[in-house]
Amino acid sequence: MANDYYPFINAPLMCPFTAFEPYIDAKTMMLHHDNHLQAYIDNLNAILADNERLQTMSLEELIINADSLPSDIRDAVRNNAGGVWNHRFFFGNLVNAGLSPPRGQFGDAIAETFGSFEQFQQDFKEAALSVFGSGYAWLVLDDGKLRIVTTANQNTPLENGMCPILGLDVWEHAYYLKHYNDRASYIDDWFNVASWNVANINYQKCLEQET
Ligand code: MN
């Protein structure tokens, strides 16, 4: 789905909005998917409606090549294509099956890179807390190495040649209704619904891309 083309559509979530209770509330999920993500999709479609050449570029191509786009639409494409990609990735990383830390090759790589899974969680939380204003925290594969990075606004790690494995939306719209201004408790709750299965699939894909 990340490689689809104009006109972009907002596919329904794979599960009901209540699926991540009590960690992420249903109303937040509904607004986040049906209003926030929808707005990025509508904006992106509106920008591309008058640019036939850009309609032949995939979502990822639009993001990766944003710098070479006409200057009057460059920022709008980056913000809205990034908004679509980041939200799809974030939602795709959620699961309602409870926490089970990564195992196997992926689990080993996390332990080797960060010391332990618990240390990884601490480092990731610190990074997510450090995002000033709106943005994301990510676990990425960068030159064969696991790294925790952050991006501002709707920028994506793709622009910097990094391969995303796990992404956390720390815009206030992602948590304000339930967690108010307490981003730390939102991050703690998110760890209960972050899918290590999906992250492991992403990790394997990232490894394949590098070879
Ligand atoms: Mn969001």
C-alpha cells in the first residue's frame, strides 16, 4: 500500500477503533484515522490533481524526490505525502495482542545494539520525549545498523535513506484526549500495543533492501 499512486484513498483500519483500549482510546483512533489521516490524503490529492506528471509517482517516490519538485508545491507535497506515509506506518505498527518483546535475529540485534530490550525501550522513550513540538520517534535500519531517530512534523526517515522498522506518532492529536499533555504516559501505553511482529517483518525487509 505504501507504493500506491494518485488518487490516494484512506483504507479502513484492519481492526475496530476500540482495539487498542485502554492504551489508546477509540475516540482518538477514530479522529486520528478518519480526520487527521483523511486530511493529509485529501490535501495530497488536491495538490496532485493539477499535476499530471506527479500523478505517475508513487507515494514513496514523492517523498524521496520532494527536493526536486517545483518549489511552489514542494513543501506541501513533503508535508502531506509524509503525513499519509507516516500515519499508515504508525497505524500498521499497532496490535491489540499484548506485549511480547522481539525474539530471534531481531531480538538479538536490539539487545546487541542497545544493551537490552528494556534499555531500548528507555532510549526510545527518551527520544520520543525529546521531540520538540510535533513529530515522530523511529527505530530504523541505517547502513545495516539499528538506530533510534526522530523526525519533525511529517518528515520521514525515508528522505534520509533510512529504513523504518517502528514508528511512534508524538503529535498531540495522537494522545491529547486521553493523556492530555502527558506524553510520557502515552509512550508507556503505546509500548503495550506496538507490534513486534510487524516490526520484525519490517526489519527483515530492511535487511533485504540493504543487500
Ligand atoms: Mn498523527
